[in-house]
Amino acid sequence: MIAERGPLRVAGNLVWLPIVLVAAFVREPPPVHPLGAVAAAAIATTGWALLGWMRENPPVWWTPVGIAATGLGGVALLATTRSTTPFAFLVYAVLVAAVRLPVTAAVGTLAAMVVGLVAVSLGSAPAVVAVFVLLLVAALLFGMGRRESASRAEQRELAVVATARAHEEHARAAALDERARIARDVHDVLAHSLSALAVQLQGARLMLLRDGAPPDTVAQVERAQRLAADGLAEARKAVAALRSEPVDVVEGLRALVADAPDATLQIDGEPAGLAAGERETVLRTAQEALTNARRHAPGAPVHVRLTRRGAATELVVHDRGGAPARRQPGGYGLTGMAERAALAGAELEAGPVADGWRVRLRLPAADAMRA
């Protein structure tokens, strides 16, 4: 069943109702049965109003009852008045049946209207009755054509949606293949290199201890070994992230903060409606900011705050390491964060503040991004 919706369509369906009613009663002579005419007009008007005001998801009885009331009321109004104007109720009933009901039901409605028309027009000229019957048939054919046109338009829309969905799935599959390739490259090159470096540094440390090297030399090698181990852990996290879909933002942040002993997490309103790329941007930005804090300000407290402001989402990672001038701006980490934020349509600010270093990522509302 095809539902007609929208205020303009409802107005178009109902605008003719008062015109038909006025035309049916203002003509001379007056109705043969005034009370019967009023009752018939009330029934036909109720049916027309039901059909004209089509709800979004109407009950199954809505359209059949409206068609029956409109048609039967129109036939009764024809019988109780000397006007032919109530014939419009029959035409409207047949037209709506052709548009909204199955073909068999629409043809049955036409047959019922024809029988009623002939029954109340026995004293009329046969040619006039034949013209009215042809008008009802024309209304049926017009309604069926309109229904078919609407069905074809709906099929075209479904085809367009299916095509767009297929393109999205293809693009997603290509992106996953590319992510898998990058994950393999990172694992095969970077992770293996860092593993070998960590082993070599461990050997160098043991040799220095054996040969009695100065403590500061041993400390430098141990620090290099820790950096290699941290880099290996980050590389493994990157590989895992590339091979899996982004998890829930809040859960992902909790996992990242749990791995950073000096970090705390504050959630002010859980974000909703973030796309996969936006979730990944938030998590990867937080990961890189925590890594930089651990590298440049070890032991300093780090505060991670995720805030939802209306439909926008904001992430702030603030470490209070003090002496921000010792940091060197730039680097591939910040560059990667900026590139990822730009791809997600987000705003990124990263730089020194009075008591340390702050990274701020803001994802605007979806409507603002589309604008």
C-alpha cells in the first residue's frame, strides 16, 4: 500500500472536499431526503478525510474503511439529492483504491461503485450513466498508472542505495586490504628491526658490565634498550590496530590509560554517532600523546579528558611535566596526528602550556562537517 505523506499532499487531498459538499447542497431544488442527505454527506466526508489525512503507518483498516465510507456515502448522497456533484466521492474512492490497494481490491471497488451508481441512476439517461462509468474506469486506470510510476521510482531509489552500498563495501574492503598490507610491512620491517636492536643493546649492556664501563655509559645503553622495548610495544599496538576495527572509544581510552601508570581518565558524556574513522582518530591521537608524554616527561602526571559538547567530541591529553621548552616541536608523531585529524575533519592543537604539554583534538558535529 502506498501512503501519501506530507502537508502539501494532505492539503491537496482535502481541499476539494468542502467544494464538493457545498456544490452538492446549494443547487435547486433541495434534497429529496434532507436528513438522509446530511447523514450520507457525513459518512462520505468522514471517509474522504480518512483517505486524505494518510498517517505514516496507518492501521490495516484505515484505507479500506475510508474507501468504503467515501464510496457508499457518495452513492447515498447521489440517491438523496438531485445533484451529480456527489459523483466526485465515487471517483475519489476508486482513485485511492487503485493507488493504495492491490489490483483485485481496486477492481472490486470499481465494481461496487458501478453497481451503486447504476442502482441510483435507473431513471437517468443510459448515455449519462455510461459516461459516469467510463469516468470511474478512467480513474481506476489513472490510479494504477500512478501506483506503477511510484513503484518504479521506489525501485530506482533502492537500486541507487544498493549501488552506493556496494561501492562503500568495495572501498571498505580495499581499505582493509591496505591496512593489512601496512600491518605486514610494519611487522616485518619495524618490529623485527626493533626486536634485533633490543637484543643487541642487551648484549652491549652485558659486555659493558663485564668490562667495567662507567655507570653513565651503562645507564645510556639501558635507556636506549628501554626506548627500543617501548618502540617495539608501540609497533605491536600499531599492527594490532591496523588488523582490527576500532573499538569503542571509551573502552579504548581506558585500555590506553591502564597501560600508562601516571595517567588518569575523565569522561564527560560518552560520545555517540562517531564513525569508524573518527573513533580511530580519537584513539590514535590519545595513544600518540601518551607515548610522547612517556618519552619526553617520564613520571609526569598525565590527564586524559574526553568531553561531549552537544554533538561535538573533544579529547584533551595534558601532561604536567613542567619545563615545556625542553621539548622539540615537530616530528613524525605530531605530523601523523595532524594528518589523521585533517582526514577526519577534526581540529588539532598540540603545543606547550604553562605547566607542560597539551594535545587537544576536536571533532565537530556531523552536520557542521557536511556543511
